[in-house]
Amino acid sequence: MRNLLNIETEFLNRAEIGAGLQLEIVKTSLNALEGVERTKLSKTLELAKIMGEVKTYFELDETRAKFNDAGISWTIEELADKVFHCSKSWFHRCIKASQISATKQTKFISLCKWALESEDLNIKCSIDNLNKFESTGNTYTKRNFLLVFNPVETNENSAQSVVGDTTSTPVNTSNSGDMGSNSQNSENSAPNRSLHTALNTRDARTVARLLMEDFHFSQRELMDFTTNIQNAIV
């Protein structure tokens, strides 16, 4: 808890109020989020479920009467700040995410894992992206999932930041080996990974720029290459 007046501290120390607001559980959950990255979404969803329960308790007429009798008049914003250490907006976004079915939560997390493990792309597995996934329906293919959620290429740091119990598999970005230190033929070289990302997200403008800047296509070569692609699919 934070930002409490003395009168509020005394009131929250009452056993029935502490139990109703689940203060000990909230404290444990907040501490569990400290320093967590790969399991952050799952732990945040656990806390979000508690947020919803506490909000329901807080809005009961009986609870409101107890607050009023103690001379305390909290808003939802104050509840979020003083008990959960967050903004009203984040409080509501977390509760919204906690109400998404377990099936859809699992599908979202699975697609984030697929992007990392199969495509070397990191889609942030977050509360806001989970809400976005829910709001736009449950009809994603793997490819249009990449189009909607703007992945970034993984590296040794970002690969740690994906999802729940995902095993970290940092992409090898070393340029050493038989191909030479500046080779663009290495599967994991920066130009190849950038081009891979652009192709996966169907970003034609970026594909064209990368072919010219990193693979040294002339404008004429790029136009001929585009024509060859068109001829190949007819």
C-alpha cells in the first residue's frame, strides 16, 4: 500500500477490510512482479484477477458504508493507486484482460511463442496486446498475427522478454565463422533478419529499401527483380 493517510492505515488494518481488499495477497503478487520478465504476463493476469475481485468487493453497498463510517471516501482511482500501485487506466485494462477466456489467452501466448521460436520475431506478450488480440477477434492465422502485432527482431536481450514459461533461445548474432565477419549470407546476419521481418510483415517499402541499401540492388535491378517475381506467379 502507498500514499495512505493515518486514518486510512488504521481502517485498512481492520481484519475484515484487509481480507475484503485481499491486501496480503496483493502485496505478495506485487512483490512477485519485481524483476520478472519472461513470466510477467501470467503473473500480471493473476494479479488482474484479484483486481477484479477487489473492485467487486469495493463497490458493494456494505463496503462503501464501512468506508463512509470511517470517514474515508475513495474513488476507483484511489483504490488502484493506494492498493495496487497503478493508474486507474492500467487497473481497468488489467481487469479487462483477466476476463478474456483461458482459451484465448492460451492462443495469444502460443502465437507469441511461435513468432519467437519459428520466426525469430519478438511480439510483446503484454496485457495491452492481449486486449488487442481479444478486441479484433479470434480468427488469426500466423501470418496476419504478425501483421497486426508489429514484431521486432530478436537479439540476445530481447529474446528474454517474450512470454510466460517460454524457454529463452537467443538468436546467434555472431558474425564469426567460415563466411567471414561481414558476410550477408549468414542466416542470422542483421540484413537477413531485417529482410526476414519485412517479408513476414508484407512491408513492401521496407523490402525495397533493404534490397537497395543492404544488398546493393540498383534501381534497375530492383525493377527487373520485381518483374521476375510477377512473371513467376502467373
